Amino acid sequence: MQPFIYSAHPARVIFGSGTLARLPAEVERLGLERVLVLSTPQQEAEAGALAGRIGTRAAGVFAGATMHTPVGVTEAAMRHVAAERIDGLVAVGGGSTTGLAKAIALRTDLPQIVAPTTYAGSEMTPILGETQGGVKTTQKSPRVLPEVVIYDVDLTLSLPPHLSAVSGMNAIAHAVEALYAQDRNPIIAMMAAEGIRALARALPRIVETPHDAEARSDALYGAWLCGTCLGAVGMALHHKLCHTLGGAFDLPHAETHTAVLPHATAYNAPAAPEAMGAIAEALGAAEAAPGLYDLAARLGAPLALRDLGMPESGIEAAADSAMKNPYWNPRPLDRTALRDLIARAYAGEPPR
Ligand code: NAD
């Protein structure tokens, strides 16, 4: 028997196709009168359309969200919030836009309605990472957890196949680490296995046929489950490595997760046999780490950190940083083995 503590975060999740039509009703349900719609510059048109749907309760669009939630952008949005007497936030986009909504909520406690358009899963977590002066700090607070999440599969149809693949692998990474987390529990393990299964089934179909509605629905369902895992239990070596590598070499978030995941999984395999069995089973593969590598390769996703812009000279420095302030990990950290792991991920070799 493995004793456990399970705490659930409050969540109102609306899932389906065309579910965004419920947005005005959700705004009304929360009693909001002056809502600010957030997006990246690339998704400004979607944000404008959403504001149109909300009608007189929409008080503007702020389309300045960007990767890693820079504090300067949050401060610009905060000026808008104050000037327009905003009483609620609607975010339409991926983890970057959700991050901006969370950063505003941290400072104001304004209610948030999030409509995710990628598989990053930030909408299901009380976690916020912010960047200032090139340094990214992460914190946990119930204030940043969105009040309502509207998953509308239709919003994901435009996510290009390449981004769908890496974003889906990013989601799978949350579930992989949840299965061997120190504070793992059977409920989250069920969600993790089902999340991996749904994404592993859907992603190859999406890469081939991006408008396959069934596959898109499966992938978004899997992303929800994987995001819930990320919000519920602690992450380990894989997330620490991606945080370190992304910060040090300014690497793209989801792509970095994709290239590192098979190697971090292989590193932990000897210390977490039960988790490895669940991952392999969910992937439909003989073994967990090679199964993840093969899935990424089949999706045409980047396998080598060098192709993402990491310099070879960074391998030693990354191994040093990964040894500092480590997260809890099922297998103790060994610098030589970590260095080899990073070198293999750098070159895109199969995991060992
Ligand atoms: P993103 O939000 O930066 O989106 C990537 C690009 O794709 C953007 O240009 C965006 O406008 C575009 N895009 C998004 N959805 C689209 C769609 N359906 N169609 C067309 N284009 C679309 O990327 P992401 O990977 O979703 O998020 C990454 C960020 O989220 C990172 O900063 C990461 O740290 C953060 N994150 C945070 C958590 C958390 O729990 N705090 C969890 C996961 C990710």
C-alpha cells in the first residue's frame, strides 16, 4: 500500500466543440461588467472576435502577451486594468496568454476565464512563472488559478501541426513526471495515464490531418488531464532541466520539453519501474523512454537541443546548473550521468 494525500483544486471546466458560445453566459455568471480580453499579438484577431461576442461587458483587448511572462508586459496590462476599471479577465491563447492573465490575477485577484488554444496546460495550475531582468522565478498561489476554463476544440484547429506536436509532447511531460512524483497518488496516476494515452493516439493523426476533429478533441482532453497533473503534484528532473536550459540559452519552451523528455525519462527509469510500466502501456510501446523518443520522431518534432539553438559549450554549464537547487527526483542526481543525458539530448541521440 502506498499512503497518499490528494488535494483537488477548484475547477469549472467546459469542454466541447463550439463551447466558446457559452462565454457571455460565463461572464454574466461571474457578475463581470468590464472584462479585458488578453492575447498574443499573433492572436489579436481572435481576441477582438471574443470581445465582440461578450458585447457591452467587454472593456477592451490587450494583445501584448509574450513568452515567459515578462513583468514589464504585466505592468503595461495593469495600467490598462486600472484606467479601464477592469473587473475580470478573459484569456484566449496558449501558456503565454494564460501566464499574463495569472500575473494580473496575482496582483489584483480579478476572476479569470481562460480559453486555451495549445496543449500547455497552464490553465489548470496554480503556478506562475515570471521573468524580470532575464531571471525567471516561479511561484504557486491559489489566486492565479483560473475560475473558469472553456476548452473549445475549434480553437485548436488552427494550431499548426509542428506546434501541435511539441505542445502535445510538453503536455505528456507533465503526466510522465506526475507518475513518479514524490507526492503522487492514484487519482492523478489515472489522469496521467489517460492523458498520455489520449495524446499519443491523437498527435500522429493531427500531424497528418490537422483538421481531424476527433483527434483534436482527444488531444485537448489529454492536455486538460496532463495540465491537472502538473497543477496537482511536484515535478522532477525533467522540468528542472527544461527550466535551466530554456532560461540559460533562451530555447523555445515546448520544443525543449520534446527534446529532453525521452532522456530525463531514461535517467529515472531504474528508480521508477511502476511509472515506466504505466507510461509504456499508455504509449502502446515496449518501453517508456524509447517509446517517447519514437513518438517525437514520428511527429517530426525536434529531437536535438542543438537544432533549437543550444551551443555545444553549454553542456557542461547546464550540468552544473541542473545540480544546483535540484527538485526532488526519484533517482539521485549524478553529475556525470546528467552530463551524458544533456549531451545525448543536445545531439538528438536515442535515450539510454
Ligand atoms: P504560447 O502561448 O507562447 O504560443 C506559441 C505561439 O503559438 C504564440 O505565437 C501563439 O499566439 C500561437 N498560438 C497559440 N495557439 C494557437 C492556435 N490555436 N493557432 C495558431 N497559433 C496559435 O506557447 P505555449 O507553449 O502554449 O506556452 C508556453 C508558455 O507557457 C511558457 O512561457 C511556459 O513557461 C508557460 N507555461 C506555464 C505553465 C504553468 O503552469 N504556469 C504550464 C505550461 C506552460
